[in-house]
Amino acid sequence: MLKIIPPLIIASGVGGMGEYLSLINKRYLGAYTLKTVTFKEKKGNLPPRMRSGDFYLLNRIGLENPGIDAFLQKLNDGEYDEIFSNTSVIASFGGDTLEEYIKIAEIIKPYVERFIAVEFNFSCPNVTQGGLSTMTKREAWMQTLLRIRKILPDTLLSAKIGIEGCFVEKAVADVRKSGWNCVTLLNTVRGLFIENGHPIAGGLSGPIMKPITLRAVYETKKLFKDIYVIASGGIMDEKDAEEMLIAGADAISLGTALFKDPHVVERIGRYLLKRSENP
Amino acid sequence: MENFSVEKQCVVKVSSDTYIVVFKENISHEFGQFVMIQTTSLTRKPFMLGTWENKTAISVQVKGHGTRNIVTCENKLQLHGPLGKAISIPSGKGIAVVSISCLAAAIELHNVTNCDVLIGSKRPICFNLPFRQCVKDSEFSKALKSTDFSLYDWYFISGSRSMENLVLKTIPNKKNAFVSMEEYMACGIGACKGCAIQTKAGIKHVCTDGPVFRGDILC
């Protein structure tokens, strides 16, 4: 299982490729998840890409990333060395099709030792291909999970899943049956904003997500004590983190909270350390 | 780039909804750079750094509770920066055409380059500025028409998107126009890719490629 102290992680997407390291106290961070890298380069969606209300953020970034070949080139060139020298790193990957997920698993095999875990993003709501739609063909999805497990037999694999398409605990059951060790719950949920009379679709995050994430973590852990759950969605402070742990989370992942105050890492990290000293 | 706090020295009311917030501490920066300030809103908000009476300052237009909090709070402001690319101003005579919500930046540019400044404001300005100032859209349009922009070597434009487009249509050379762009920004450091804008050179990010862009690459 994931051995990080404190069990506090920066979520994929929000954290980019390590940019937040210069704004946070790394002593209180357990691991940093890189932005999802897909098989092919993605330019991302046309603007506008982000809007917010008091309790939510809606984004439609569209997984902007350079693609797996460029990512590995940069990794080989040492462009990400500073991240590795400062914290434990979790990689995040995605694709337009399930075949692309398998291809990525094959391509990254020689590199996985560098990461403490590898997350596969099966739930991005902001891409027209891949993302959330990968989980809709359940049998094919499960076959993909099995193939990836076979390609990467010793890697700590995490499936990032959402709440749409099926009950989250049923998806987790498939992940577990496929021999994966971990799930990241949740991704953003599909939402919509209207701007100048035009509907614009995106993924919802921020405080509004907290009860949804709590329920997903709770339902999952009620059935499966042995799967490592990273709670991701709506965690803004120490109280939110504590509630996620009560619901059964093994680790806390921070996303939107960083946009308000990067010091949140220190506050929650400090809290988690104290909690582990005085359980 | 750092995550730090600053104390407010004073707040100057410029119009009914716009203020200059002056900091006690000097924030070392180059022209065009900005800071992300924590507010009561869900994300930090970007403000271009400028000057007021030789102190680092920002202009704040109150649009909601987050910006109101920056103006009214008595606590230190939490922020990170300086961020974004500084702009290198060409030699020669320039003019800054800005809305009142960009006053602090315009003053800094004027101090550095001795450029002319034309200020537009939808609401009455509380005091006389040492610049040409016009209130209401009709007066601003008249000022644009009566200005011979061919006399200038470069232009700095900052305001609403519609105001910037109007000025860009008026000036003769977009290549020497420097336009400060606004787009919803969450991280300010190039991590989230949220502040994308479409340009003639493809997708650009306001926080890391800008916030100031050459007029000839804007769509």
C-alpha cells in the first residue's frame, strides 16, 4: 500500500507538473500527482475554461498535455527532476480509447519505478473521447484493467473514477477484482454554466463536492476494507480531511483548495501528522 | 515567485467602485507582472502591480465580495507573485489607454517611460488626475477619435475586452500595441491551464504567456 507521511497528496490537474512546489511547505506533503498525460498530445478545450461560484469551480480544461512521447522525453531530459528531489511523485495517465491506456502501460513500464504509484484517469468529464466514457463499456473496461495489471504487475495502481455511469462501489469492485490496489475518489462531476446565453459544459469541483466524495468513500470502504482510498473532492480544511478519514479514506487529496490558499497543505499536513501521533 | 503577506498602507477611493490599494512593503517586480491575492472567494484573484506615490499598489474594481474584501479588510493580504512576463517597451513615445481600474499600472508605466495616459471611466472620478481623463463611453469614444495615434511609437491598452477591442481598431499599428488580457485565473503559475485564450498563434495562457500580449496576435 501507499506509504506516505503525511497521507496528503496534491491532486492531478490542479497541481500541473510540480508548479505548486514553490508555494507550499514540502515537509507537510506526502506525494504530488502530476497532470494527466494522454497517449496523444491534447491542446485542451477552447476558452472559456473556468468559472466559479462561491462553493464550486467549473472547469473544462480538456486534459491539455504534451502526450506520452513528449512527457517521457522531458522525464529523460531531467525536466521534472526537481519534483522528484522534493517529494514522492504519482504519475497520472489517460487516453482516447481503452487501447491507448494499454499502450501507455506498455510504454511506461521501464519508468514506473520512479513513481510511488501510477494513477489511470478513467473519469475526466471534459474530453470528447476517452475520460468518463471509458467506463461505460464495463466488460471492456475490466479487461483493460486486467491487461494493465498484467503489464505492470508490481506497480501500485490507482484508478481515478467518478460517480457517473454506475454506482461507485460497483466500479471499485471491478478495480479490486482486477488486482488493482487503490482508487482515487472522485473526479469532477459534469456541470454546466451559461455565459452570454450559451451553455458551456465542464466538471464541477470545490466545496460543493464534499458530501458526494464522503458518500463515495463511505460506500466503498463499507464493502472493501482492503482497497486503499484516496479521497479527492471538496476538501478545503482540516475538518473536511478529518471527515474523509472518518468515512474511511486512507489519504487526502487536495485540488481546488490550493487555488484559495497554498498554505492549506501545511495546515492539513500538520493536522494529519499530529493525528497519526495521537490516534 | 513567493507565497507571502503584505500590509495595506492605505486605500484610495478613485471612483464609486474602484480603489487603489497601497502596500506598506515594496514588491519587487517588472512592469506587466501581477500578484494573485487571496479573498473570500474560492480562488485567488489576479492584480497587475503598479504604483501610487512611489509605493507598490494595485487597482481594485469591486465586482463582488472577494474584491470588496481586499478593499475593506484590516488584515494583511495573503498573496503570491510576482507572476507573468514583464513586457519590454520599445523606445520612442508611447501612450497608455486604460480604464480607471488599471490606474496604478498606468501610473507606473508613466513614471518609467514618461508616456501619455488616457483614462476612461464609466463613473465620475473622485479627483483630478495628472492625465487626460474622460467619463462615460461617449466621451471616451470622442477622445479616441480626437487623438492622433500615428504620433506614437507604442501603445499600452488595458481595460474591458470591448474597450480594448475599440482601442485596437483605432490605432494604426497593432504590432506595437501591448494589451493586458483578462481571463478567469485560478493558479496564476501555469499549473491548471485554466486561463487559456485563443490567439492567432494558438492557445496561450494569460498567467505564463502574458498577461500582456502584442495586439497583432490577438484574435
